[in-house]
Amino acid sequence: MYANHRTTATRGSLPPIIGLAMMQSKTVADYYGTLGYLVPIVSVIALAILPRGKFIMNLFLNALAVGVGSAISVLALWSAVKARQNTTTPGTPGAAPGTYNSSQSAVCAIWLFANIWFANVVRAKLPIFNLPVITYSILVNVAATFGPVLATPAAARSFVVQLMTAMLTALAVAAGVNLLVFPVSSRLVVFKELAGAIGLLRKLVSLQKAYLATHEPEPTSTENPAAQTETFLEKGDGEAHHDGDEPRLTKQEEAAKVLEETGAKMRELAGKLHADLPFAKRDIAWGKLDAKDLGEIYNLFRNVFVPVYVPAFPSSFF
């Protein structure tokens, strides 16, 4: 719906390719270190294939998730480092960077479990935060996993800054691809959905006409009606009217089935149109139709859709 398959595949595959290509530079690889793998992964989660309006909303929420996750990570790593400092004596082998400390590991584990619970609660209560919560969880999980090997608050802050930079770089790459490579506006999506909805409305009207035509009485035959009834048919002849184990549908049943299937497609498309319309109204574009015009077009479509859609399910009232 948003674009042809080739264009969509290109826009979806470019961000991770660019992220991997960046790591071929020694300067970039030295800066990100072992966190460079997050750039292509998070660039895929950013969903550069979305229309412009939806992508901008997701970009803002993902950036917010990175900011909140970075703040939580700094707090978690600082408390873990303090647990190490309070349970070891300076100058002993246990105080050296990279050595295992049970207290520091326990604090990181508590923060990790608490954040996993919090992220799933937000994800369940607010479905709009589905993707941002994934970004947040990746950031916090990586920070809590690396936390036990950090011995000083300065090292913890430096690690979180490096982690946050990798995540924001991935979002920036995805934003560049979405806005510059085969950009798709939310208004274009709505226009295509309206065109498809009008076509389905025409098809619904024609199918309703064909369905009503199946209720017309058939012309009477001059032959003996009793000879045409199943009373005088043998058992084998009656089974010959069936294809395998399933009986054949009558003309009315076939027409009703096609009508209901088309009505279900119409309902699904109307739901997508209702969900995409707010993004189309907020989108910035050059044209003759503004947000008020789009809303009026949708209201007119709905005024036609409701009376045409209701008779599309004849089984509910026949």
C-alpha cells in the first residue's frame, strides 16, 4: 500500500547497510568499539519503511526512549559502582577494574529485572510505545550486562555516552533514509486508500445487485415437477450432485459468500483509513487540499460507506 515492493525493500535494507559500511572506517570502529553492532540493529527497529508522518512520530518516541534509558542506565551503573566501592578495600585485587564483584553484579541484576518489568508494563498499557520500548530495553539490557566490569563512575558515564551515541546514530541513519530515499508522505497513503475504498464501494453495489438477482423466481418448466424432485432420484444420483464430501453451494450462497468477503475487505480498508488520516492531516505537503479538506473527504466517504456496507452481510438478516 505504501509503495511498490522493490521501493519498500530498498528503503528497509538501506539503514543497516549504511550502519555496517560505517564500521569499515577505523575511526568509527575505534569510537564505538564493541557497541558498533547496535547501529545496524537499531536502524532496523526504527522502521524507515513507514510513511513520513508515522516515522516522525516513532522517531520522536525512540529518541525519548533513548534519553530516558540513558538516564536510568547512568543511575543503575552509578549505584552498582558504589556497591563495588563499599564492599572492597582500595588496593586489594578485588578493587581492580574488570574483576568480579558479587555486590555490583547483584545491583545490576536488580536494575535489569526492574526495567524488564517496567518495559513490559508500558508496552502492555500503551501499544503506541511498542517499538520505543524495544529500543529502551536494548539500551538498558546492554548497560546492565556490561555494568559489573565498570570500576569507576567516570567509566560508567563514558560507557553510557558511547551507548547512547550508537543508538542515536542508528536513528539518524534511519531518518536520513526515510526522508531522502524514496520518501512516501502520509497523504499519499490516504489518497491510495481512498481510491481503493471507492473501487470496493462500486464492487459492493454490483455484488449486492447480483445477490438480489439470485432471489428472483426461476421460470417454471413445462415438464412434470415430480420428475425433478429428489423423491424419485436414486441414492447414487443424489450423491452425484456433490463434489467429494462437500455439497455444492447454491447461487444465493455463492453470491452471499463473495459479498461478505468483499464487505470484510471494505471494513479492513476503512479501519486503515481511519488510523492513517490523523497522520495525513499533520503531514507537510504542497497541494490544494489541507487538513480540513481531508477530514471532509473522509466524512463524505463514511456517509456513503455505512449504508452501502451494512447490506454486505445478508446472512445476518436473511
